[in-house]
Amino acid sequence: MLRKSNPAIPIAILALIFLSLPVSAQKVQTDFDKSADFSHYKRYTWGKNFIITRQLPQDQARIDKAIVDAIDRHLQAKGFVRDDEKPDFLVAYKSGGLSDIKMGAVVDISSPWGPAYASGTPSPLDIHGTSPVDVWAGIMANLLVVVADAQTNTAVWQALASKKLRDPKEAMKKLDKEVDQVVKKALKDFPPKRK
């Protein structure tokens, strides 16, 4: 259930998000206040955004601009109008990234004594008593988009998009395209359909 809160205050589920992405499948989770009437939302303005990255300040500014521009573009494509004077709802994002490291045993099938695993018995030729281990490192990038009612200042809808990045430097080269794809998926179900 969506927590009623000020969108400027980080919500407990805010996984920190760093959005400069290329890689594997993206996950999106949405939640909304089932009692909210989204039909009167026509105009929006921006609330306070939050971003944490390990990027240089100028790159962090590029990431922020890419996210804001993509959200503006996708909301406006849905017919919403940015109106900083008389908004019906506020939109804000929280963004950052977490290290994502996986380890696994490397199977050595070349040994005449059979396969050697990291958790198994070392082969007689393994003088250090260990077997090789594969390590896969990356960043789990997350973007939380929050919509709040402008009159009550309570969150009524949110989408958390997550995507694993293997090479953040390469992702910065395609930043606008990558961010646009993530934002498009995050906003796909906004406004929510009544059932």
C-alpha cells in the first residue's frame, strides 16, 4: 500500500538510484492510492528531486537533466501540462545506485582428476589449496518517480524502476537514450486505470 507522505521526504523503499544505464532487463514496480481520483490531474509541477551518484558534479547535473527532461517529455506526451502556478499534482524523483556483486565457482574441466569447484576439494596440482572463482560486478540503478496531490501534498502514485548496469562509463555515452527508456517504462501505468 502506498504510504501517504510528502514527496520531498525520502520514502523507506527508496533504493538509491544512479541512472546512466545500459544492460540487462529492467524491472518496474508501481503502487498507487486506490482512493485517489486521477481524472482531475491535468497540470503538474516539480517537487524536490534527490540524486546520489559517484559521478563528477557536471555528470551528475547531466543525469539530473536527462531524468527531468524525460519525465517532462513523457508526461506531456500523455497530455499533461507543466504549470508551476496552478498544478494539480507534483512529480519528483529519487535516484542513485547500489553495488551489485555476484560470485560463482569456476569449473575447471581440464583437470585429469575431474572437475574442480570453488567449494570442492582442490585438485592435486592446486598448490594454493583454492579453486578459481568468477566475480561479476555492476551497479543496480534505481529510479523512483513519485506523484503527489498538489492540494494535500500526499503521495498518490509511485513507480520504482531498477536496472543493472555493467559499465556506467559506457552508459554515460548513451545517457539520454537510456534514461528515456527507463522513464517510459516507469510512467507506462500513469495515470492508473480504474478497474
